[in-house]
Amino acid sequence: MPKKKAPDKADPSPVHSKRMATQLRNRQNRHLIQGESARESIGKLEKGMDLFGITKGQFSLVNLIEECLKQTGPAHLDLSTWTIAHAEVLDLIRWKETGLITGLRYFTDHSFIHRTNGPERAGLILEAFGAGTIRATKNHAKFVLIENEDWNVVITSSMNLNENRRLEVFTLTESKDMADYLRQVIDDFFAEAVSWDRATFDQWPKATQEEKLQALVRSKMSSDPGADAILGAPDWDADLDL
């Protein structure tokens, strides 16, 4: 009896592709609108300014940062958040490619690397900005330093980077003293040596659920480097003298 011919594989759904393209276009449009809202909220940056703002989700932290960068010109970015979504990672990369930021240090919570797509996002940041760009600890602080020769802009906020339709507050201060203080906080953590790299991150999504659980248990009991490799990064926590 002749073998049945395997059916040809169906082409990727054009409906799905169209939906993804529509979602991207809608996000881009929202980003433009939110950027306008952020611009209206902060107005023109001034030396020594101290602004308190509240929003119902008309814009996000990423919109605030971008509008500040457009006014300060190319600047170095120190960024502390609890998490970062894929779209906002792409914003960081775009800012670098367009010259809005000259460098980046990203400071986050140590759980970031263990979340869904965390290793992928961390890998993209490291590939774009270089090894040593990321540090983590038990972190829930959201603040941003935007600095160049002319400006020392500090943003503190209840917001993470991603779009969030909730009541949020922020302060925007132009102050070298405040920037110096928060930069020292970041410096203290970045002075610690860590061994994060893309190869380490790639171990996490490939591990089975059982391997992840065993590695998590081992990491809680010892400093087993094998557990660190499977988990994606050491559960690193530095002492900080505030």
C-alpha cells in the first residue's frame, strides 16, 4: 500500500502577521501621543528646577526619559527599575542608535533574570551596551540619572518603564548634588564584580522545570556555581552604606 504524502505545511497565518503589525503600529502611535503628554507635563527643562507630577497613565517613565533626552542632548543614562519589558529594551537600543544616550547602566531586581523572557531581555541589553551593564539586588527603587556636561537631571518615580494605566507620581529635579548622591548608590553596586554574560543567560530557558527547581534549592543552600549557571545569574546582594 503506497504511503500517503504528508500534507504541505501551511504558511504562517497572514491574520496573525497582520495582527502583530497592527499592534506594533498602535503602540508606536500611542508612544507618540504619550510623548506629547510627557512634554506638556514637564515643559522646558531649567537649571535647578524641581517638579512634582502626577499622571493617570497618560505617559510612562520611558516617555519622560525620552523627552528629557531630547532637551539635554546626548547623555549618559543610569536607570534603576524593578523590571523592564521587551518594548522598552528596544527603546533603550533605539536611543543608543540615534545618539540620544552615550552609555547605560541598568540596575534592577534580582528576580528579573528568573522571569519569563528575562534572560532574553538582559541579553539584548548586554549585546547593545556591553558586558557589565547590568547589576541586580533586592531592588524596587525607580530612579533615573540623565547626565552630560551641561545637565544633571534626576527622575524619581512610582512608575516602571512600561506603559501602565494607573495613577502614578514622579519628581523631576535638575541638581548636581542629588545626581552625585544617587550616582554613588549605583557606583557602589557596579563596583562589585559579577560574571553575567549572554552564555549564562541562555542556560535558563533551556533548563527543565525540575532542573530550575533543583538549582533554586541549591542556590539557597550554598554558593554552588552550577546552580548559578542554570538560574541565569547569581542571587547577588551587595552591602550598601547609605
